[in-house]
Amino acid sequence: MSDRVRLIVSWLAWPVLLGGCLAATAWGYSIGKPVLTFNLTYFSLAGVLLLLEYLMPHERSWLASDGQTPANIAHTLLSKGTVQTLIVFSSVIGLAAYVTPMAEPGHGFWPRDWPLWAQVVIAVYLSEFGLYWAHRLAHEWPPLWRFHAIHHSVTKLWVVNTGRFHFVDSLKSIVPGMMILIPLGAPMEVITWLSAITAYIGILTHCNVEMRFGPLSWIFNTPGLHRWHHSRDLREGNKNYGENVVLWDILFGTWFNENRRPPADIGISEAMPPRFIDQVLWPFRRPQPAQSHAPEAAE
């Protein structure tokens, strides 16, 4: 790949890939097969990103194996995937009798007569308030950091560790955003759209692909911002808490994007066991990590 082509691709990759995924999702809704289309789109996106990671990696050193692929996949399927299925789609599959009525027409103050795209934008920003504070609390309160540390223990960022979250951490992250939207009467179509957007941005955020973002990093949580968030330096790591958009980071003073390359040496100082089951049990066995991302623990 020539330098010129590489530069063009680096500028176009993020908006084109996200835009294509959103277009495919809209098409899936239009033909009445949103779940099938989402799954095909998501795994296609993962495949494209894996190819780009090989062709134009952001950090070439991150291409080397860290021995965590089995654990990463297990966390994705057994922790994050299970929690998302139970929480996000609970009213659809009948597991939450009290949630379903809140999503019915006539409940709450949700502007159901607005265009769907406008409702989804509102949902993204409202839910982000809960996601932001849940994420920030996981860094600043040591009991929650024990679970969130599983995600931050990675020594490289790439597509396969996107879903590396302890199930307690996943529960803590998903519930606050949903609990803002559901009481307001947000319909399930809006909530599932939000879930799809979060999934697409999440896997893009963790990819090891050389990309450029410019003003996009003032709106969205881009890979460029998230690489700072995984820094060992808490001045950099305790920043950029947004999941999808960065409005609340900007308003609360935690947006960070200095004009230099983010560190390639990422992770935590506390030793993390290599096996999945040991990682699941680790937060319960340790009274408190030697280093937390909580400011008081860093002093």
C-alpha cells in the first residue's frame, strides 16, 4: 500500500466504516430483519478491521500475540454478551415485566412523533450521561475499579479485546444508560438502535488501525481518544470516559487529546492472571489492587 493511499484510507476509514454500518442497519430494519443484518454487519466490520490491522496498524508492536485471545473471546461471549442480551433485550424476550410497559406508547415524555433518527440522536446523548458517570466511577472508586481493571489489563488494543469486560463491569455500564431511556418511554426500536451504534463504535474504538480523525474527536469517542484512556499515566488514563460521544467529557473537563502520539505501553501495574476463570474471580480475591485509577490511590 503506497503512502498516499494509506493516508487517504486513514482519513476515510472511521467515518466510512461507521456510516456503512449504520446504512446496513437501516436497510435491515426496512426489510424486517434487523437482528440478522446487525450480526452480518458487525462481523463484517470485525473482518475488515482485522485486515486493516494487518495492512496498516497503528502500533506494529501490537500485532504480536499477547496470549490473551482465548480469554478475550471468553469475556466477550460469556460476560459482556450475556449481560447485554439480558439487559438490552429484556423487554423483548419477556424477562422484565416492569420494563415493558415503560416502553409502550403513552408512557413517559419521549417524543415518539419525531423522526426516528432524531430520537436515536437524543437517546445517544441522554444514555451517554449515565454511561459517562458509570465509567468514570469505575476509575475513581476502587471497589468498581477491581472489575474494570480486567479491561484495562490488556497490553495492546485490537479488535478481539473489544468485549473484554468482567460481567459486573458490563452490568454497571449498561444499566445506567438504559435506566435513563426506559422511564422516559423510549421505544425498543430506539434502544436497539442505540445498542447497535454502541457496538459499532466500540469495536472501532479498540481497533489497531492507523486512522486520522480531526474534528470527529470533538464529537465521537474515536480510537485516537481511547488510546489515551488506556495509558498507564493516570493524567492521561483518567480521561475520555465517553462510550459513543464526548459531550460530557468536554463539559466535565475530562476530554484529553494532546498533540502527540498516545503511548504504546498500556495496561496496569497490578499483575493479572492469564486464564479467563482466574480473571473473573480476581476482583473478589483481591482486597484492593496496588494501583487503582482512582486519584486518591495514585497519590
